[in-house]
Amino acid sequence: VSRQISDALVTQLPSSSHMHFKPFTMSRSFRVMMCYRIYRRVTVMIRELRKADINKVEDIWLDTNRKAHYFIPAQYWKDNFELVKELLLQATVYVYEENQEIQGFIGLNDEYIEGIFVSDEMQSQGIGKILLNYAKNTRNKLFLDVYQKNTPAISFYQREGFEIQYSGLDEVTGEKDYVMAWERTSSSVKSK
């Protein structure tokens, strides 16, 4: 995103809408994203999964898994599609909704993150971090499994304070994975 687009978006906003921005403390892409969302008058909400959401959430799950886990045959994800649909309705799932359109979700089982999934067109816009922070704000520790070949996910979790605990093997897929964990420390501050 060019500096001109960023500046154009900021200058098109009413002055009261952007007076709280601190451009030197935010990355340029984050500033552009926030300006764009304010300019578009976007309504964002994190809420619990509803039964009516299941088809959209299931589509995001399938698409994200096939792309992020290119090293696992796509048929594996298709074969588990119906089972996941049933399990999602039984799990604790929070969806990220923007203008009444689900763009991502996080699945939790107590302190275990089943997964964070963001629609392809909304990847790298901070939605995964928002969902993760939502979970962090309600728990003192979290852990998850991540395939070792999924290096973007490993990097994301490490940036967010997760540490690799140990290496393992997913016996179903035959792929090596890591167990990663995050724990709130006395000096941590809940993210907003």
C-alpha cells in the first residue's frame, strides 16, 4: 500500500474520525486498514457461533486448511468436512463479523486452541490477532498444535508470545507438529 493511498484515506476522513491516530506508533499497513475501515463505516463484532453461521464457518475452515496445509492431500480435509461441522456446533467458537459477514473464527476447548481461521480475502489484516487477543483476555494460558511445515502460523504464534514446548507427530496425517503454549505473566497486560 503506497503512502499516497494512506494519506488520501486519512485526508478524506472527517477530522474527528482520525484525530486519535498516532501514525508513528502504528505500522503503515495497520493505519491504512484502520482508516479504510473507519472511512467505510465498518461494523465489527466478535460473538459466539450461531447454528445459522455453520455453512460460512465450515467454508472458511475448508478453504483455510487446504491452503495453509498444502502438504496434506486436500481429500483429507474434504473427508473430515461433515465431522467438523458437527464438532463446531459442540465447541466454543467465536466468529469475527464485519458488516454482518463472517470473516474468521477461533475454536477453543478450555485452554486449547482448536484453530484460528480467516477467510482468504481477509488474511494479513489483523483478524487472527484480534481473535487470539479475545481468547487471551479470557484465559491465563493457552496451547495449541501446529504443523511444523506451517511456518507462517508458527511465526504468527511466536510473535504473539507463544513458545514451542515440544515436537510431536500427528499420527493421522503422518506430519510432524509442535505443541506451542502462551501463559499470562504478572507483567502482561490484557490486549484490547
